[in-house]
Amino acid sequence: MAKSVHGQILLDGGGLGGRLAQIFLSSCNQSQGICPDLFGRGAKVGPSAAQVCYFSGTVETKSSPETRRPPADRAVLTQLVRSRPSTRTRLAAETGMSAATVSRAVDHLVEAGVVREGAAVVAGTRGRRAVTLDLDASRGVVVGVDLGATSTRLLAADLVATPVAVRELDTATGLDAPDLAAWLAELVLALAEGSAPLLAVSLGLPGAVQSDGPVVTNANNLPQVEDPAFVRVLRERLGVDLHVLNDADLALLGEQSFGAARGAAAAAILTFGTGLGGALARQGVLVQGPHGVVGEFGQLPVGPLGTRLEHMVTGPGIMRRAAEAGLALSSPADLFTSTAPAVASMRAQFDGALVIALTAVTVAAEPDVLVLGGRLAPSLAPHLPAYEAAVAHHVHCTPRLAPAALGSYSGACGAVVAALRGCYRDLGVDEDALGDVPMGAALDLDALEAVRA
């Protein structure tokens, strides 16, 4: 539904104006608190913003019941997301609203199929027992996809991030863009088949992803995804909301939500796969630029004659350089176990390049923890103290180095988080609470293995 709007509003992030602005922006279906069509490109409502914004224009707004929820319903739903599971009494105390107002809001949300009532809570006082409240996980499923140049991983989860199904297989790299999209859509739909309705899909790609469009560049190891037809066909085949992001960004999001970077205010990740991926986060929020190249440390020219970092510290790069040197390595892991002098020399070159990468990430973001993921991560894990010491030789604020707790599923788990945040936004959860999603979830390798079995 199109609305023509004009006028001015005082946006005070700490007061009612900021709260109303957040609701207004959400009703315009704008993400991250940004409404460029109305407030000018880049204008943002933040926790400390205070400004007069003038707006005029036409905006497409959703007309779904979710975006028209009364403020009390949205406040209760947002608090439930933050502290699930909960009770009416607890929600009233946390929101500051009356018990009657909270009870009415809960009744609305239960009737809408967003919230479900559970078992009664045993209390030490007389009177009516409190009933537990939680999101209705059966409302639907999301699928997170990590599409790599070698392997593809898919994870289906319900609305509270409980895994439902998981699959890993070789990527069909021989297909052109439309056929690759059709192949992937078929996998996603098959994975979700038999579960609750498919609500959203989030996809991680091995390249720089610019949100407008989206536009994908620098996907040297899987160039088909740069073709606009790839995303277009995938959207058409899926028929649900599709979120497209960089694979390393999603891997960091996964580790922040469930893994080695959980609780870290500043975090970073390097993923050693077919290529070298990287992502940064400050105050729990991914650092992203307009062209999607933040974290592309693999493009740094560090070797002889400008050899890119990616070609020196990834599996394919190791095997290529070993072949050029006449060394017989059966796999990249041999670089860390062989005692041959020639291999030791190549290992020293690898270590030097890796320390450059670690130092670059450190000076770029000053992370508290730097997660190492991808196929090489298990080989690197025993040597992390030595790498920390090497970085400390150059920079005094050395981050803690940690292997990815989610293994090869960091990206797929992060994709689930991204998809869930989109679903929660559509349900009417306030924008400032989405960074906490999903609260109360325990998605780990054991949970994935249980589904795989």
C-alpha cells in the first residue's frame, strides 16, 4: 500500500519521539532503523539521536496484521523475545505496563498464533498459577544456507532456532547462474518439506555483497553468483523472503550467537576455505560498508610480485604453491605435520602470511576475540598460542584466537539467525531488540548432529 507523507518530526532517541520514530520506521518496512526514502539517504534513528527530520515522498508500507499491531502488543512481544520464556507477571514487571494491559496483549498474540501458552509455573503463594509464555515455534521454519565454492550446507530451524534438518553436499559448480539457483532452491524446499511452512531463507555467498539489489562482486571462486539472474531465479523459485549476505559475515554472526564469539563486544573472524573470508563486529553489530568489501583481507597484496594473501593461506593456495615447488602434499593439512625441510620452508612462508592477516584484522577492529574457521581451522588450532605471540610482537592489544565452535556450520547457523531476525521484524518485534535474537536458543554441533542422525 502506497502512502504519500510529508512534514517534520523531532527524533529523540532517548524519549518518546525516538520510540515513535522506531515504530514508524518499522511500519515502513525499513531495516536497521533506516528510512532513506523519507529521511534522506543514510539518516538513522539511534539510541542517542536527537534531530529534526523533514520528510516528503511516497513509501510502500506493509498492510499485514503484524505491522499494525497495537503498541502494547509490540512491546510485550519484544520483551518476550528478549527474555523468553516468560509469564504475564514477569512481562508486566519488565515492561512497566499494567497486568491487565499485558494480559490483553498476550491474548491478542496467542489468538494470532505468535505466542503459545505452556505449563503452569509452580509458585509458593496462593492464587492462580502463572502460565509460561513463549513464541509459537510451530508457526514456521527458516532455512540458512552457506553456499561455498566447494561445499553447500543447509540448516532448517524453527522459530526459536531449534534445528529441524541439516544437509551438506558438494556444490554444483558446473551449472550456470539460473540452473545453480534452481538447484539450490530445490534443495531448500526439499529440506523444509514436511515441516511447518517455510517463512524465510538466508543465503551466504563467497563474495562481496552490496545490499542494494543485492549486487555480488569478487566471487572469484563461484562467479555464477555475480550474475543477477542467480538471485532473481532463486527468489522466484523460493517464493519467500530471501536475505543475501556475505558468507564470512554470517559465519561471524553464527559464532556471536552460539559459538566462540558469544558475549564479545568486539569480534572478528577469518575463514580459510576455497578463499579467505573475513568479517568484523563492534558492539555486537557487523561492520559493513556500502560496497560489501569490509573484511575482504584476502585481497591484500602481501607476497612476491603482489601475490594476494588469499593465495598464500588457503587450501587451494597451499596446494598450488606446493605443486609449483615440486612438493607432494596429499592435502593442505600435510603442511602442518610434515618434517621435510622443503615443506618447513613453505610452512614458514605460510606462518608469515597468516601473521600479516591476523595483524591486519587486529589493527582494523581491535577485536576481543578473533575466530578462525574453515577447513584449515583444525590444523591451526594447536598453534594458536604461537600465533598470538607473533601478533603481540607487532601490536600490543592482541586478541584471543579461538577455533570456530560451530565448525563448518558457522555460516549456516548465522544464516538461520539472519532469517529469524527478518521473521521477528515482520512479526512486529522492535528493531532495537533484533540484535538479541535468538535469545534462549542452544544451537550447537551436538544439536546439529542429533538432527543429522
